[in-house]
Amino acid sequence: MRVGFISDIHGNLFALEAVLADLEQRNVDRIICLGDICFGPQAHECLARVKGLGCPVVLGNWDSWSIDGFPPRDDPIGMMLYEIGEWWAELLDEDDRAFVRTFVPTLDVPLDDGTAMYCFHGSPRSFSDWIFATTPDDELERMLDGADAQILVGGHTHLQLVRRFGPAVFINPGSVGQPFAQWWPKTIRVAPWGEYHRRELGPPRDRPPPRAVRRAGPPALLPRERHAARPVVGRLVEPLLGQN
């Protein structure tokens, strides 16, 4: 069985279409979405596109916040992001919200060969947990407590990762719509491609690396964002457009 994992689309339909087109060429048997379709300029369109796929969707933090409200603002960056997120959330219609409410916190996926696969957004414990290559094993053990599947799959970090954890393998497919080419403590940089992961399950088992496909990136979205009602969005995109 070939399974395609997509995550963190963040309202970027250009990237989603590029990734889905590439997945179609890979002849996957099913697609699983690991959440965070919301928080982006084309969230409505992306929700409709994923709904049309008929695939299971795990609830991401921005999905949840976009329909149930945002957490308290605790720093200037958070204030800016939540202000943008609130504006984008207001653009969702009732059908969008109803679809998001069908997303599940975690997903058990039994496979034909008896292998167990367990999917989530950040971790089984919280959709806001971060799992990196450098996360200490004892911390990871607390996040994954009770998850005894052989294959663990999560998103949230926007960074592709394949990592061993005891007898299990943890996979992060990266981000479709907002992949990070550089991460803190350096300045965060968004890469000009869309990411996903295809996994071959059952014999014979290949181990294809995570995929990245070229797509229309931020420049294609900037004119759309320029007309946003929120002033903070305008402050972000005007320098990129070269406007005064």
C-alpha cells in the first residue's frame, strides 16, 4: 500500500495543487491529511479541495483556533499572527466550519500486513507539541506516551523528518503550503516548494525520501494579500511587493 501524507497546507492552493498533481503520478492508494488547512489566504478553497479528496483529516492547531477562538496573546509575534488568523477565520463560511469539525485529534490506521500506524498533528498529547530531530528521547517519550504503533506520523513543525524512536519510526512530511527552509534561532525562511511524504507499506517495503515539488509561492499570493482588511497584513506584504 502506498500512502501519501500531506500537512500544514495553510491556505495555499497553489502549493496544494502542485503536491496533489505529483502525488497522482506516484500512484498512491490513499492520502492522509495531518491538519492545519486553515490560516492562509485560500483556506476556503483548500478546505473544499481536501474535502473533495474524501481523505481523513487530523485536527491542527490553526484549524481548531479558526473555528473555536484563539489562545491568549503572550508575545508580539503571537499578537500579529493571531490578528491575521482571526481575519482569515472570518472568511470561512458555515460549510467550512462544519467540515473542520469533522477533523479528528488522532487517527489509527490499521494496515493489511498487521502493522499499526498512528497519526496526529503535533503529538498524541497536543496539537501544539513540537517534535524535532533534536528533541531529547525522554521528552519525546512523554509526548508519545501510550502510542505503541510501529509507524508514527505527525506534522506541525513545517520541517521534514524521519526519525527512529525505539522500535517505531516517526515521519513528518513537512509542509505543503509553508515549508521552512530555515528555522529559529535563525530568521525563519519559507521555501519555494511544497512538501509531502509517500510511504510504501507492506512487502516489498521501499523507503522513499520525503518529497518537495516546485510550486507557485508567496509572490503569487501577495497581490491577493495586499487587499486584506487587516493593516498588519498590508505591512507584511507591501515591502515584498516593492510598494510604498
